[in-house]
Amino acid sequence: MATFDREIDASGLNCPLPILRARRALGDMEHGQILKIISTDQGSVKDFEAFSKQTNNPLLSSGEEGGKFVFLVKKS
């Protein structure tokens, strides 16, 4: 998996909390840095696709690892 600058674990949190945590984390990051988000909410797959389009922060990858969803978002 790609390298990242910051990681947040939103396991056990339901929508919209993983998105809100990601938004807050990205706000503290520099342009070009990569945020890794871990979530257990199945809805987060579509949520992060929409979040990426709405905020223009590219979704670099979206996948599943060990029963958890993992996303890499680049701060634009």
C-alpha cells in the first residue's frame, strides 16, 4: 500500500463520523499530503467517493483489509 502522512482510525463509527474526522484531519494537513482512513462502516465506501468529488481531494485508493475499509485521500 502507498505511503501516507497521517492516519485516522474511525472503526466502530457510523456515517457521518468517518467523513467528519477525515475533513478535520485534512484541514490540519499540508497540500499534497496523504491521509489514510480506516473505517468499519460499509456506507463509507460511497461516502468517501462523494466526499472526494465534493471537496476536490482525490481518493487515491479504496479497499478492504481484514474486514475494514481503508481509504487514501490526498489533500488538494
